[in-house]
Amino acid sequence: MFMYKKIYLEITNNCNLDCSFCIKNNRIKKYLSKEEYLLILNKIKSYTKYLYLHVSGEPLLHPLINEFIDLASKDFYINITTNGYLINRIKNNQNIRQINISLHSFDPKYNISMTKYLDNIIEVINNLANNTYISLRFWVNNIYNKEIIDYLSNKLSITIKLENNFKIRKNVFVSIEEEFMWPTLDNDYYNSKGTCYALKDHIGILTNGDIVPCCLDVNGVIKLGNIFIDDLDKIKSSKKYNNMLNGFKCHQKVEELCKKCNFYDIKIAK
């Protein structure tokens, strides 16, 4: 029995895009070294079986992405969230449990046609879908979403509607979600009541080793410790960690950043 359903590990906080809907991390751009990566894997392997190679940034930018996937697959089920522009870098990797592709990231300003962008993704679907779950995400109201759906419907010979979550074929799904507000200390949202799966279900690890409660704390506002210095048992026994966890159990948000987050508030309201 593992403590966490999943752990988010940021292998790079750099990104190849500059999307308006995405929060910008203000940290020094960094790529985990192989030595750092292996150290982290060793420290967390007794805590979860599901490893998500993403917090902020684009994981497929990492020059060792396939080696990282293969190394971690010995102890973890590997999950990746990507904007899809570099999808060819992993098109033949059979050691990925799930790929989440943010199709709402498409914009012709990034100098690739929609046809080329989607054909690359369809190639990955055809190569990997027998063994890998593929989630095609529409989590932002991009003006190109309908055109993308129409193209996929034609190429995959199935009618897809941009209304509800939809199974296209074995292991391939369309994921529709309401756009959420990224939590920042200076946004206009505030709610001190509410719960979250953070700490109970998952934690995140940033490229500098800082441990955060969830994948939305991309700037490390709620720093719980550092994986290069601390053991997870020490961190989970800390006062800050347990104040947050007990607060969520009592439907109270303890940290200010959590009070500025509407991610689970939206889900609960549905």
C-alpha cells in the first residue's frame, strides 16, 4: 500500500510555448540531471507507483526524456502531460502508461500547421494506443478547438463532439474540463472553505528539489521541504504539512495560496 496515488516530478520547468492561459513560473530555468533524477526516484519509489513527469514546463524538451521514461518505468507507471508539439520525441516509447495532450495549446503562431500538429499526434495514437492511455485534453476555450475536433473526427473516422468526455477507441479519450484559475497570491479569487486531494493523494517535486503540495503550485509558494535534503517521512510529519492536511479533512483551506485556488471548488460545484 503506497502513501500517494501519484507524485508529480518536474524534470524541467522550461517550455517551448508561451500560452496566454498558462501561469508563468518565475524560477530559474533548469533541467534535472540524470544523477538528480535517479536520486529522486530512489527516494520516492516506496511512496507511489504512479509518476507524473510534469509540474510546469514541457517535459518533452528534456534531452534525456526517453532515457528518463525507461529508467523510471522499472519502478513506476509513467504519465506525461505535454502540449503535443514535440510528441515525435516519444512516438515509439512503449514504457508510458498515459499521455495527456493539451490540444487547447495549439496556435498557428508557433509555426506549425494544424494538420502537421495533429498528424503527429495521430501517429502517436496509432503507435502507442494498444499499451498506453492517451487523453486528448480540451481544458481551455481555444478558438481552434472546433476545427481540431472536426479534423480528428475525419482522420479517425468517428464523430467527436466538444461537449462531454468521449471515448474514441481503445485507450484513447477526449477530456473536456471547465477552465480553472491558476492560484496566485494576487488573483481575485478567495475561498477559505474547501478541500483538496493535495498531500492525501499526491505531492509535487520541482526541478530545484522543492516539495510542494500539488501540481498547481508552480512557483513553489508552499514549500514543504527539499527532496535533495529531506526525507519524505520527515516532511510529512512536519507541522505545516499536517496543518494543511487536517484543514482539508475539515473542509478548511489553511494556506493563503489554497484560498486563492478554485480548481477543486469548480469540480465540487458540478
